[in-house]
Amino acid sequence: MADPAHSVAKLDGVKKSFGAVHALDGVDFSVRSGECIGLVGHNGAGKSTLMSILAGTGSPDEGLIAINGAPQAAWTIQRARALGLRCVFQELSLCPNLSVAENTRVSHAALNGWGGARRAADLIRTSLDEIFPGHGISPQDIVGDLAIGQRQMVEVARAFTVTDDPLHLVILDEPTSSLDAQTARQLLAHVRRAVAKGISCILISHILGEIIETSDRVVVMRDGMVVADAAAKGLTRETLVAAMGGAHLRDKTVRSDHKDAQPLVVAVPGTIGLQARRGEIIGLAGLAGHGQTRMLMQVFDAAGRQGGVVQVSSAVALVAGDRQTDGIFPLWSIAKNISVRSLGALRRGVFISAEAEAAMAVDWREKIGIRTDDLNNNILSLSGGNQQKALFARALGSDAQIILMDDPMRGVDVGTKLDVYDLIRAEAQRGRTFLWYTTETEELDNCDRVYVFRNGQIVAALDHSELTEERILQSSFAEGAA
Amino acid sequence: MSDLAAKTARAPRNTGRLLRTMLPALSMTLILLGIAWLNPRAISYFGFSLMLNLAIPIALATVAQMFVITINELDLSIGTFVGFVGCVTATWLHDAPLVGVLVLVAAIGVYAGLGALIHLRNLPSIVVTLGMSFVWQGLAILILPKPGGSAPEWLTGFMGIKTPFVPFPIIAAVVIALVVHFALMRSAYGAVLRGAGGNQQAIGRAGWSLLKTKVIMFALTGTFGVISGMALIGITTSADANIGNGYTLLSIAGVILGGGEFVGGRVSPIGAVIGALTLALAASPLLTFMNIPPDWQVAANGVILITVLAARALIGRKGG
Amino acid sequence: MRMTKLFATPWIWSFIGAVAVWLAAVIFTGGHGAGGMITAALSLAVFTVIVGLGQMFVITLGPGNVDLSLPANIGLASAVAMKTMDGNDGMIAVGLLAALACGAVIGLANYALIRLLRIPPIIATLSSSFIILSTDIHYGRGLQIKPPQGFADFANVQILGIPILGLFGVALAVLAWVALQKMVYGRSVLAIGQNMRAAKLAGIPVERVRLLTYTLSGALGGINGALLAGYFRGASVDIGNEYLLSSIAVVVIGGTSVAGGKANVPGIWGASLFLVLLLTMLNTFGVSAGLRLLLTGLIIVGVITAAGGHKAGR
């Protein structure tokens, strides 16, 4: 079992910020040999950032990393691997064009020589057989042809293969998210077996039952800090949920009643349907990646189409959350980034009116408070928060009556957030409808109604009056919807 | 997943994959059947020797193109490069072999250098190889302003070997396909090279040098380009600067026909060789036998490409 | 301060290159024919400008977008134009229209291949080029059709020493520039090239814009074919061959980003002039064809190396 003297990995006072956001605010974290640590927390708690630093993919602004007691100066993935750390992250690190055996071979330099192909195949087959009996995966299968669950199995099995490099610690980030119940059980059973053999595991999961059953110790994070660190025995889901909470919802403001008109958006992804009326602010909550973005995209695609699972009866505009991939046009000015959704409206005859475009930019700089002296500067000259404001201006300045927001405040500073909340509420008063996916519980306070998502379904519909953080957390972590 | 469930889930995927792998062979069989039906005498030792005469250089150029396509790049200069090699072969390699060898080795070095340049400066290979196509073309014209030169005897002798039972071009094609297949698809480093095309980040994180993969692949393209040029001159016995110009488009078509994909690192050396042979057969022999007027014979390449890609798209939609 | 801003604009460099090359040629000839060089350059460059503009719009759509069917397109269009005009001055307009329509249809067909069969643009335009080539060989069989006298003369007309073709090319460039800067279409192309997903999410009809762009490139190829036939007094299958490489080259040298999202219209003119004057200069020096090609290639490689590629991490 756990050897109290032997510390496999130790992080001391780790701090990491991304711009204005403190992802990690002084975290101490240690793993001993032969123990399984469960790492839990709500969105934005800092779990992924912490693990990326431990794995060597990210570097801390402050803090120390010690492996087997020895402090590490230059910490890289290669070094981590050489010292016995492996990770299974959610973005798969398999080459889809190679077979399962080949993917194993390229990750072990020792398999390079003659006969390496057979040894690689044997190695991965043994590992798969050991962890997932009855898996039905052949080492010759091409990874790209496998289902996502099978790819996950291969990733996990590969992480447990050993040739030259030692194996001391395996980080598993949401490993069961794409596995079915039986396979997930097999994986967790293997974790216990590995731990008994002296290998340590860090298990990140939102399935609290799994965490409590499989871990020796549970670490709870919130807002970039460790708020609880206790033996798993004796913990219950309720105590964990309570430990994760802490956001304060403001006093309930009086909301106007919009139950008059026909709903503008109707979607029925499961037993509980979603409806949004004119002037309503609808929140989409739950753990990140549980179907909220997909819902928004379905609404986006359904606008202007008749019938279907999702019905939308007005023009929509989207505020992207992932600025780089979904929102920003990096070669353009701030003004051009704002106007791009409204090009039709800015036309005078055949041409886009330069005056109208400039006026729109100036108008919105006022309204939403973009901090810049020249709207013709490149968009990237703005701070992250101000870039996000420009994306808001783009959507709000358009003719769309329905505004979709894909977790747009992630990583944005408090000042910007408050400015934007005020603007959203004002626009809603004027009759605009908002569908707002957010991973920050406090923001839900602005909403008339909140739908909590879990595993792609809506599991709860909470009116503003029923909105408490506990209810949201409970629904987010509810089990039985697997 | 239970064994049965996994196996049945894989079944439609496997049929799709099977169809895709068989597509090149199927296409070639169809074309052979067409030829056999139209002109049975063509299916003979003599017939094949004649029809597949120029197939070897095309197959080598196709394999050359395949290497860079594996790592998500493209070589638009392979055609003029083959022409350049041809000119060198018919002049220096014949008159002053040592100089000829040095020049050809240096040319491969240039290809390797391009790979490094493209990686380090993050350049689009389309534009770089486009520029290089001018360079090779210009050098070829400088070496041989007018068609001429003569191939070294050992080369013409080798390319003219009369092998018993099976025509030399077919044997050569099989050898090329098998050698490259084993090197790229079975070796450890071959998996790394292909992996670099499938998930560059994963290969880099596993500790392999991505610079090296690019350099090696480009060097391989250069090497096979050299062999292709030499083979071509071995057959034609003399050279001219434009002799290889059609090879660029043909080589790309051959790789795609052979089941290769532009991105993702999915290529098949055997498929590429088959694709090249198919194009060689369809290019002239089949169409002549079909009495398709020569005007329309050029279109054949385009039609074949489109048909095969359409078939692939359809299979893809069914669940491949 | 204003001077440095002038030199910072990317397109200025191709013009500077053009001037430098012209000066070198003029110095070599001792001032002889300096004006003639410019006049000839203004005419010849137009043919590259026309297809360069089309290629520019396609390339600006984003990486992977390129039109390789241009040479075949130009060849076919030249034949279509000549056959339709049939030596008859009255049919000039119809002939031009026919060539333009032919090119537009090719562009549409290219897009259909790309969209319906999900073939990458390189392969799609490559495949269609084979088919177009055959069509041209068949259609333009042997007959050396000459342009109507009026058309051939027109193509060689000069106004105040400036070739009318040159003016046409400038007008086209101005139109392209206006479309890019001031029209929704141009703005859409630039958006798609920078970030296709963001463009879609910002409400831009991505597929419709791509369709228009490929059709435009085809149409410009068609016009080019007709004009080439007029200028060189006859259609031929090979008349468009050099324009594949040169259309892409002027896009690159002219400062348009090959990663998409940034287009440079004046640069197309500057680069076209540069290439034509480079050719003139090298001819003046008595440089052989081989050396000329070699230098052109090295310049292209040099320019793209200096410009660098898009930042990784997409």
C-alpha cells in the first residue's frame, strides 16, 4: 500500500495565470507511491492546469516540482516520461492512420529493432487483455477506424505498457467519459490492481461515485486552490459537492414575467425540453462539455430552417467562447471584427458604407466599453477581455433577435464581465433573447431559467426562483443518467 | 465492449476499409479486362512489355510523390526534376560518370534541404516546389538546350533486360512496390514517418524529431525522382528538358488512385504503384483499343481520377 | 515617418523590383528602347494580371484552395472565342461572352467536384484540367482560326502610348480592389480565409462565396484566353501553359498570403510587371531561357522563404 516515506511527485506553491485569470493560486499537491488520488472540482477549478504542469505540457509561473524527492529544474514531457510519469488526456494522442500496434511501437524507443512489430503487438495485446478482458480490439486495427470508446481503451492500455522507461505514476483525465459502464468498471478495477503493485494513479473524473470507490485520497479544488484533501473512506457525494461549491449567488433581483408570447426557440434533446421566449435570458449549465455547445450549434443551424428537432423562429447570432478558433479574425481591425456579422445592413447600394461601419464601431465602443484609442488597430492589440467585448458587439450589433453565447466569459476579467452582464440585461429588457452557456455558476444569476446538462441531456430545468448553487451542482453531478 | 459487440461494430467499418484498399486493384483489373476484351493479343508477354514500357519511371515518380504526401506536403516540381535528372543522365552520367553521380547526389541534398527549410520556416510546400520546378526546368535547359545526349550503356542494358515469362516492367513494379511497402509500412521508423503525417503533435511529444521526418521524406522523394529520371532515360536512350513535365500531375493522380489521401498520412505504396500502372495502361493502350479518338485520350486521366474519388466518397458515406 | 509607412506597404516591393529590373535593362542597352519596354510590359503583364486576380481570390479563401485548371481553361477559351467570332468583326462581343461563359462553367464544374464529391481543390481542378484539355484538343482541331481583324487590331491599340489592354487590366484590378475592400463578397472571402469556422459562425454563407470565387476564377481564365488569342493572333491548346505557374507566382510575389485571409491587388500588377520586365531584362542581357527560368524559380523560393509561413497551431 502507500509508502508514507516515498513521495513520487510533489508540487509546491504552484501558481499559474493566463492573462488576468489565476488558474492556479498557490497549490500544494503530492502523490505517494502506491496510492490513487481522486481529483475533483467544478469548471475552472484548475484541475486540468495542475495536471498539465505535472505532466510537463505546461510550465508554472511559480512553484516547485519534485519527482522522487529530487527537485526538477527543466520539466518537459520527455523528462516526465523518462522518470515514470504517463498521462492519458482527453485529446487523444494516437495517430489515427497507424494501427494499434504501431502506435505502441512509436511510443517506445526500445521497440525499434528487428522483431519490434511483433513485440509491440504482443505488448499492447497483453495490456488490453489485462485491463479490458473481452475488448475485441486487434493490434492490427487502424486507430482511425475504431470507435471513440475503443480509442480510449487503447490510449489507457498503452499508458500501462512498459519497456525501458519505468512506470510510477499514471494521470487519467476523465478516462471513463467515453467508455460504457462495463468497460469503465474494468478500468477502475485495474487502477486498484496497479496501485496494489505500487504504481500511483491520479484520477480526474466528474463521476463522484467512481472517485470515492477507486481513490485512496480525494483532493477537491476550487478557484485555483485546493480546498479539501481527505481519505476517500468516509466521503460521500454530498460532502464532495458541498466542498466544491462556494460561489455566492446574489440576491434575487425581480424578473419581469415573459410568459406572454410564443417561444422563439424550442428544442427537445431528451425528456426535458428547452424553450426560450422573447426577452428571456436562458442559462445552459452543467459540467463543461456535456452537450451545451452542441445544443447551441443545433439552434444556430436550425435558424432559418423549418421543422426538425430544434425550431427557431428568428435570426440568431453567436458569441464565441473559444476566441481563436471560433471568433477572431486575426488580420482585421477591431472595427472590421465588429461589423462582420452586419455587412448586409451596412450596405449603401452595392458597397459597404465606410461611415456606417465606423459609426457602428464607435457606437459599440461606447456601449460596451472597449478600451482602445483607435478602432482601426488590429484586434489582437486588445486585451483578452476587450477582444471578447468586440465579439459581443459583433453579435449584439447585428439584427439577430436571438443571441447564443458559448461560454464567452471564460478567462475574462471581472470588470469586463460586469460591464457585459449589465448590457445583456438591458438588451433582454428590450426584447432580445439570450441562450447562455456558462461554466461559471455566478453568471447563472442573470438568467430567467437554467437548464442543467449532463451527458448530452437536460436533466433539470430551474426557474430563477429555484436557483441555488447546490441544486445546480447536484444536477451536474447526478448519476443514473449515464 | 463485449467481444461480439466490438466485432459487429467493426464489421461495416471493415467492409468499407476493405473496399477502399481494394479499389486500386479493382480499377486496374477493370482496365485489364477492358483491354483483354478489346484486344486479346495485348494480354501477352510482348503486349505487356509494350504497354507498360514507360510505366516504371511513372511508378517511381508516383512513389516519390507519395513520400511527401504522407507528411501532408506536395511536390509540384517532381516532373521537371525528373527531366533535369534525365538531362544529367544523358550527358554527364554518360560522359563523366563521377561528375554525374555527384550532381545527382547533390540534387538529393537539395531536396533534403528543402524539407528542412519548409519545416523551419513553416512554408507551404506547394509554393516552394512550384518555385523549384522553375529551377529544375531552367537547369535542365541549361544542360540540354536541345534534345539529345545519350544514355549510359549499362543503364539501357539494364532497362532492356528480357526477363523470362514475366515482362521486366511488371517485375520492376512488383519489386518497387514490395521494397517501399516493407520500408514504410513495416519498419519502426516507417511508422514514425507515417505517424508524423497523422498526428504530428503526438509524434513530437513521443520524442521524435519532426525536422528529421520532413528532411528524410523529402530526401526520399528526391532519391526516387533520381531513379525515375534514370530509368526513363534508360528506356528512351536520349533526353530532352521537357521529358518529365507530365509526371507531376500523373504522380499526384497515381497516389490518390492508389488510395492515398492528401492529409492524415494514409498512403499505400502498393496502391501507388498500382495506381501508376493503371494510369499508364489507361493513358494510351486501353483508349487506343477502345478506338477513342486521340483527342479524348488525355481526358481519360481526369475521368479516372474523378470516378475513383466519387466511388471513394460513396463508400465513405456508407460507413467506411 | 510617412516615407517609412509607404515602404512598409507590402505591394511596394514588387513595384520596386519591377523598376529595378527595368533600370538594369535600360542601363544595359544604354537607354535604347526604354519606353518600348514599358509599353510592351504593360501589354504582356495584363495576361498574368487577369488570371492572377482570379487565382488571388481562390488562394485567399484559405490553405488548400488553388485553381490548377487555368492553363486548360485558357486554351479552351481561346478556341471558343475564335470559333465563335469566326473572323467576323460583328461577332466580337458574342465571342468574348462565349469565352467568359465557357470559363465560368469550368469554374462551376470545379466547385461541383469540390463540394459534391468532396475532392480537395487541388485534385478537383487537376482532374478537370485533363478533361478540359481533351475538350480543347477536340474542339479546336487543327484549324488555325484567326481572330477577326478588328479584334486583333483592338488588342494592339494604344492610347497616348498606353496599350488599351493595359488599361483594361488596370480597370479589372481596380474592380477587384473595390470588391475586396468595399463589397460584402470581398469581405466574406477575406473572412473565410482567416478563419473559416468563425466566418460561418458570423453568418457568412461560406459555400456560396466559394462557389462564386471558383466561378470567378474560371471566368477570368476565359476572358484571358479570348484576349490572348486576339493579341497573339490565333488560338492554340498551349497558349495558357505558362499561366499556371505565373498566376500563382504573382500572387505570392505580390504579397498575398498563401495562408489565406489577406489579399494584395496592387501587388498582382507589381509582380506581373516584375516578371515580365525580368524576362525583358534577361533577354536584353542575352540570358538564355534556362538561366531565366532558374532565376525566376530562385526568386519565388526566396520570396516565400523571406515571407515565412502561417504560424503553426491551427
